[in-house]
Amino acid sequence: MVTPKRLGVALAILVVLASIVIGLDRTKLASNLANGSLPTTALLKPVDGGPAYLRLEQEHAEVVARFLLSCIEGRMYWNAGIVTTPELSAAMLEKATRNYLEIDSDEILQAQGSVGAQVAESTIWIFRPLDVVQVNALKKAQTLGAWTENGSDFRWGAFMSIENVRGDINRYVEKCIQPSKIQ
């Protein structure tokens, strides 16, 4: 017979095992699950006739952060996606007075209104090239974000924790510095 106590013990064991398998410590995994966020994933995606890009994704309860890192001729680019619904994405970008990316808590690459951003289906995409300083900050970052503002005191967008995929990011960046290694 399954009792509430046994169910609680089984859930605790599942959380511990999942944290070991995923490579996260128990505190961060429990926190992510409690706030409706899943761990960030990293996947190298091939492109026909071009270099592969690194797709980072973290699902939250209300939004998905989908960030694509690409390397073109030895330069890093960040295409940050805020994924919700087609209607919400279009409405939020239409009202935007500025949009920007964030590495940890540093706002970078700000643009006015919707410049450098566009809606594609259910996603607002913010596209920016990264300079050497920003790439170095990316390699050490804990969180990344993509944000829009509409002139009020609040911002809207998505963020992701990248601690568990930092190795993937750093390997991709290093290969970008040596372009012949990206496939």
C-alpha cells in the first residue's frame, strides 16, 4: 500500500537521482522544479551548407528561453528567442520601446523599439553580433536573458540559467575561434 510518507520518500529519492543524472546539485534542481523551470539543455544543430549552431533552451512555466549561438567566419552571434504564443509575442514587440540582451545582470546590445528584433510565429527573436568582451563574459556567465520594455517600470522576456551547459558553450566558442573545427 502506498502511503503519503512512502510517496514523499520516493519523490525525494527521484529528485536526488535526477540531480545526479542531470549533473545539477539537489538545491538547484529542487528550486527549478518548484518554480516551474526545467534544466537548460544544449544541442549542437547542423545546418545544410553552413556551420552548426548551439541551441540552448530552458522551459519555464509561462515562457521558453531559446537562445541560438552561431559562428560565422570566426565571429559569434546570439539569436535570443522569447517563446510564448503568436498573439502575445506580436503584442509585446509592437509595444516595445527598447529590447536588449543580458549577460548575468549586465544589459548589453540595447536597441530602440523593435530594431534588431522580429516576431516569427510564437517567438520574438533578438539578433545581435557579439564582440570579444561579450564573448568572454558569455563564457563565464551564470544567466542569460532577452528582454523588451514598453516604457513602464517592468520588462518582459525570458532568461536561462547556463551553469549546467557552460562546458558546451565554452567548447563551441573555442571552436569558433578556430573556424575549421565547427561542423
